[in-house]
Amino acid sequence: MLPIPLEIIDVIDLNNKYPVPALKRTATDKQKIIYADFINELMKNGTCDRFDEPFFKH
């Protein structure tokens, strides 16, 4: 797995029931962009094998 960027570490949920870290609603627009880039990199390099599940369950 890729290291989680420091800018978003406090606004993600690392719950194991999600296929990737879930973004909390309190994230700023800048944090949302960083999160989107992080998820994109996870998908590109294949470090997550649970992409058949929904990203967001809320």
C-alpha cells in the first residue's frame, strides 16, 4: 500500500470494512483533491486488491 499523505491523515477512516481509506465529511476541498490523487495512485499500481467493493458506503 502507498503511504498516506500527511495532509489527509486526519480526515480519513482506516476501517477494514472499506476497500480503501474512506474520506470523512470534514475534509476541505484541498484535502479532497489530495485524496482523489491518492486513490488514483492506488488504482494505478494495484496495491489494493479489494476494488470490487464500493469505495463509499455512506
